[in-house]
Amino acid sequence: MKEYGTQFIRNVALVGHGGSGKTSLVEAFLFDTGAISRMGKVGEGTTVSDFDDEERRRQISVSTAVIPVEYQDHKLNFLDIPGFTDFAGEVKAGLRW
């Protein structure tokens, strides 16, 4: 990945209820920009942002994942934040980032 000046970097937190499609949206961004050649599925445990064994087993995001995407000479850092109330600390930490 090339270096970007601060004017070309954006941090985007994806916040929503569990099961609302945040992880799938990140997969779609990665696929549409050519970063991955095949979209993963949460139910199959093949998504980029759910890489932990516990996340694959539960089929939910347990921790915040930062996924960099290059698009139109900008670097977009998507924060895939867990949507379940059990992980409220991750939400607070992700929004402070």
C-alpha cells in the first residue's frame, strides 16, 4: 500500500446493531475495489474482518477490525465495530479512534 498524506485519509466507523450487515459491507468494499477476488461470508467464517477463531465460531464480530481500502487516490480505514451490547467497550474504543 502506498503512503498517503493526511488530506487523503478517512476513518469511517461502521456502527449498527448485530446482524445489520457491517461486516458484509466491508467485504463488498474490498471486492468492488479489487482488494479481494471473492467475497467472504459471515456464516462460512471467510470474511476479512472476522479473522479470530472466536468470531468465526460465533459468526459475529467480537473486536473492532480496521480494514484499509484504497479508492480514488484515498485511503479509507473502515472500522468494523461489533454490534452486540456485550461488546460496548469495543464500540467506545472504536469511536474514540
